[in-house]
Amino acid sequence: MLFHCGRFRLNFDQPQVMGIVNVTPDSFSDGGQFQQVDAAVHHALTLIEQGAAVLDIGGESTRPNATPVSLTEELQRVVPVIEALVARDIPVPISIDTYKPAVMQAAIAAGASIVNDVRGLQEPGALEVVAKSDAGVCIMHMQGMPQTMQLDPHYEDVVAEVKLFLQTQRDMCLAAGIAQDRIMLDPGFGFGKTRAHNIALAKALPEFSELGCPLLVGLSRKSVLGQMTGNDVDARLHASVAAAVISAMQGAHLLRVHDVKATVEALKVVAALK
Ligand code: 7PJ
């Protein structure tokens, strides 16, 4: 299974890892812009050394209750990081984690090869930006918006509803001229989902393969793993690796993770036993 994104081809015959690069100022508030960019680039290069097949750059947190970031601020965070990585001619595609069409556009112009959209290209103009480019796209399902999505998630049939959404957005992409081999799908763990919803979706991953696109799974350090283990976010490494391994065995092609080295190692065992 080959995924096309810009000048890159990703081979998903074996599960691969997408390394998370957050460009959020939290720990660099007094360091200024250069230090923030420098730290993100340094982290990204480390993740490549550790075996990441894709880097996912994000400038706005989509965690529950996160404060929205202005367009200008998001652009100022992510574009310099993408430019710096492209200037170094890194061997892996850059993904931009955003739902804002203007950020997608600027990121692609700066050299990003994948649009990773937690809103599944629902923002007006987003579909057109991707269709006009040669970038790949990840369509993710979310119920509600980050500020309120965890208040009271509700589904009649979570698997059927998420699957229908992904199928609808995939068909929308196909109709806009985005080839099937540029589209990835993601059930969106933790985005407007209770623990029971997340578990139902994880068990149903093989069904999502029927949609004919590679599957991305993001469970790394998420609160559902905290609920299962009782551990805080900084102590969810082992649970995250377990989730990645099980997801890969259930048919996930790309695992979006913070802990690249541990996950890459674990997935080598999955690949060997498949
Ligand atoms: C996901 C994401 C995910 C995709 C985030 C966090 C929240 N993009 N962006 N899938 N999660 N495609 O990492 O906890 O699950 S941000």
C-alpha cells in the first residue's frame, strides 16, 4: 500500500510512525521566537533519527479545553519550522496539523506534504486548498469542537457514525480530484468520545480498513490511557506503546506518537510477526 504525498511515497506494508512536533510556546515563553523554532527543529531531527516516517507539526493545541490560537500566531509558529526543516532537506514528509485553510496553504507553500485535519476538511476552503496541491491528506473524525467536545459525547452507534463520516469526506475528496492514494483516515480517538466510544472504535479498526485508505491512529498519551492505567500524562509511555502495537495489529498503518524510539522498536516486532 503506497501513500502519495507531494514528492514522497510512504510504504505502509509495515506500520509506520508519525512523530509529533508541537510548536507551542508554553515552555519557551521567555525564550522568544528563535528559541522556539530552534527547539522544534532540534526535536524534529531527533525524531527522524529515531525512525519517524513522517513529522506532524502543530501550532495550535486541540486538546480538550485548549485556548484557540489566532491565525497569525499559528502561522508564525509553524511556517518557520517547516522552512527550516525543508532547508535541511530532511528525508521524510512534513505533515501540518491544522484545520485552518490559510495555514494549510502556507504550510504547503513552505514545503509540507501532508495536511492532517482534525476537522476532516469541513472548514470552508480547506478541500480546495488540498485539491489544488499534490499534498496527501488525513481526514479525522471529531464530534463537536475541542473546547466542549468532552462534555457529553453521544452516539447511537459510534462505529457506524464515524465510518459514515470518514466515507463521506473521502468521497468528497475523490469528487474534488484528490486521488484515493493521497487520502488517509483516522477515527479521532479522544475527540468527542468517551472511554467506551474509544474502546469500541479501537476494536472496530479492521472495519475501517474496508474504506480502502490507510488508517492513522493517535492514542499516544491520551486521557483514555490515563483512565485505564491511572497514570498522569507524563507516565503513559508503556500504555501508549501497547496501544500503538495493538492498533497496528488491528490494521493501523500510521501511528501518531510522542515517543518515537519506543514505538518504532515495538512496531519492528509487530512487522516481524505479521
Ligand atoms: C490527533 C491529531 C489524532 C490526528 C491530535 C493529542 C491531541 N491528528 N492531532 N489524529 N490528535 N490525525 O495529541 O493528544 O488522534 S492533538
